[in-house]
Amino acid sequence: CNDGTPTCYMLSTLGRDTKALIKVDLNTGETVEEISSNDKCDCRGVVLDEDTKEIRMVSYTRARTERIFLDKELEQHYSTLEELGPASAEVAVASKTRDETLWVASYSRSDGPTEFRLYDVAKKTTTPLFVTKPNLLPYQLSPMEDVRIQARDGLELVGYLTRADKEQKTPLILLVHGGPWARDFWGFNAQAQWFANRGYATLQVNFRGSTGYGKTHLHKGDCQWGVGTMQHDLSDAVQWAIDQGIADPHKICIYGGSYGGYACLAGLTFTPDLYCCGVDIVGPSNVKTLLDSIPAYWGPLRNQMLLKIGNVDEDEEFNKKISPLFHVDNIQSPLLIGQGANDPRVKQAEADQIAFSMKEKGIPVEYVLYSDEGHGFARPDNRIDFNGRVELFLEKHLGGRAEPFVKPEGSSAKFPLLEEQVA
């Protein structure tokens, strides 16, 4: 720090639940001062004075960005920027000149592209620079709302809702984030906008086990995969949307990638009456085989996953309890699976084993394999291909709109279930 003492600023959760900004004595390791904290979410950002290293601002993101200003002049500039910008946009500072007379400010919206402007500090005016996706400007897009959802045990969850229609209930897509040790944020979400355009509401929820809300919220997800409270939070979020008159209870899709794909499979197997269809992208179907495929150099990460998921190495019954593969008979609704053949994290076998099991039991399943993709789809032709197939699948089961599908020339899509029939 700049006060002549052997101290520094740190972000820490030692002895507390959420991440706080503290001042620490480097000789003793003791906390000299707690600068800022929030008991509902972690400290996410700190702005220092370039010269003096004094703290000017601290930020948090429970649902949307919240700022604590320790510098009144900086606070006034942010207020001015907010007044000059689009309604409901979140302002941020991308860069400044060395003398801080000119700033590059960004305005992020949930219903449009991010806009960058040049801010003149002395004149308190902004000059447009550019927008990130100008081709979106002519369109009227759907705003994202931050919502609060109460789980069945009383835990309050932060969620994000993008509606297709505010006047009446619509089909709903529960879009589950991956990780699961990650989180969703407010802002422009291309998938949510796509779904809204096709007639579907999108609900995203930071279920227990998500990051950013402190250690308690994170560890409430320990050993709660599939049949536990992590999945209950998703079910409760759907019920909330139904109770609020947002979602048609007969047209709910669960959709996700990686852990979100697992949650999709778990939703269809453990709560089969809740969803009318599901889309699983690179999701594991058997937790034990998922962990067994982890390379040796990931050993420490694997040990950490065992602590958070549960010891599927030594408890075979627990693995069977939480792995959708062993409960395929429960599935009542159609499933679309997308998988990369070169996925190093969730191997192709995870998709193969549940897809072929469903087919053998006569349960409707579509399985698309991309021969040149990994953990998710990177090549544009493959992304367009899979999204086109998703549209048709959702149109069939949720009743929304879809464009006519034309397979992109460069798509590597293959269909293992159909190839078996030909063979």
C-alpha cells in the first residue's frame, strides 16, 4: 500500500463466507482492515488510482453490477456516464488517457449490442465510437430481467428471465449453465435472444453450487448432483415460472451443455413429468466413467471433483443413484444429443451409451456427432448445423417457429444411431 507500511490489498475468503477486499500486514499475515464486503456475493472488481494506488471503487455482481465508490469524483463521473447512456444499460470504463481527460466507456445492454463512446471528462459529454454488432441495431430484441426465486428449502436464488411475450404464457427453455462451478450473468445472451425470437421464454438460474455467492452457496451443492438440491433448484425455478404465469406447464424444455447437459439428462430421468423434451450438449451420462476418463495430470482436479460430487470411486450405488444412464427407463420425453467426437473432457462414450440405451428401449432420441469438434462446437458450419436441428426439434415439441433447415456444406454431422441401422 502507499502508506509506508508493509501492507497490501487482497481479495480473501479466509475466516468468512464471501470474498472481501482487505488490507493485510505482509509481515504477520494479519488483516489490518476490511475495506469492503457483501454478505450475499463475492467482491468481483477493484479500481485503484494509477499513481497513488488508493482504492477508488469496488464492485459486486449478485444479479447485476453494483459499485461501492470510495472516490466521490469517480462516482460523479459514473453517474454522468449513466445519465448519458441508454436506459438500463450497464456502464464500464474500458480505458483512459494517461492524464484521465478522455475515457473510453462501454454501455452493455441485454437487448442489443455493446456500444463504445469517448467520454470528455471536462465537458462531461460522450462521442460515439462504435458498436460491437451493428447488424443487430435494426432489430427489437428482448430485455433480460433479473429475478429472485425461492427454492423449496427457502434459499433465495438469482435468475435471469428473457421473455418472448410479456402478455401471455409461452413455452419455456430452462437454460442450465455448465461447470457446474460457474455462474450466469445479466447481459446480452445470443441463445436467449434466439429462443425469444422463436417464441420461447428462457430462464437461467444460479442454482446452489454456482460460484460468486460465497462458500456456503458453493458448498451447498456438494454431493447434490442429479437427485439432490442442485437439481431441485432447477425444478423449483421451473415451478416458479409456471406459478408466475410465464411458462406453459406442458411445454418445458431443459437445455444445457457440459454440466448443463448432465442436468438435462437428470431432469428427464429424475423428474420426467416436468419436461416435454430436452437438449443435451456434451453432457456426461455416467459420473464414474466421466471421472475415469480424466487424464493422470488432472489428478488434483479429479480429487477435488470427488469431494464436490461424491465418492463415486468407492460407492458404486451412489454413482448409480446420480447417473442418468442407470435410469433410462424413467425417460418419457424426446431427447436431442449433440456431441464432439474429439471431446477430451466428456468423451464420446458418454453420449453413445445413453443414446444407444434409449434407442434399444424405444425411447425417442436424436443423436448428432460432429467428427471434428471437442467440448462444444467451435466451427461455424457445425454451430449453424446443430442450431438448425435444435430449431426443428423445438418446433416439433414446443410449437415455436423454425427456419427451413439446409445442412451447411462444411458440416461434419454424423448420426451414429442411423449408421447402425444402415450397417
